[in-house]
Amino acid sequence: MINITNMPDEQYHSIEEVAKLLNVAYLTVYRWVKSGKLHAIKAGKQYRINKDDLNSFTRINKK
């Protein structure tokens, strides 16, 4: 199991934080993760999205 506390140099966001940042529903971000559109790491029962992965995703999927 991945422990994100051992990765101090990288910043991770929860699905809820990403939803707020992108002004979309929680379920929308969850679906992106489950479909593979948005890369996330599962840490225990939660998903974590790396800041750089989120930036790449937003650049590729600009409205």
C-alpha cells in the first residue's frame, strides 16, 4: 500500500479538492479517475491526484 506521507516533495489532492478546484462535481472527478482520463494513486480507501498530473490533465482538456 502506498503511504503518501513518505512523499514530501510531491503535492497530492483528494478527489474532493480537485472537484472544488475545477468547479465540477465529485462524481465527475471520480469517473475521470476510474476511466483512466485522470491518473490517481489509491492510498488506502482514498484516491490521491498528483499536482503535476492534474496540471497535465487540465492543459489537455481545456474548455
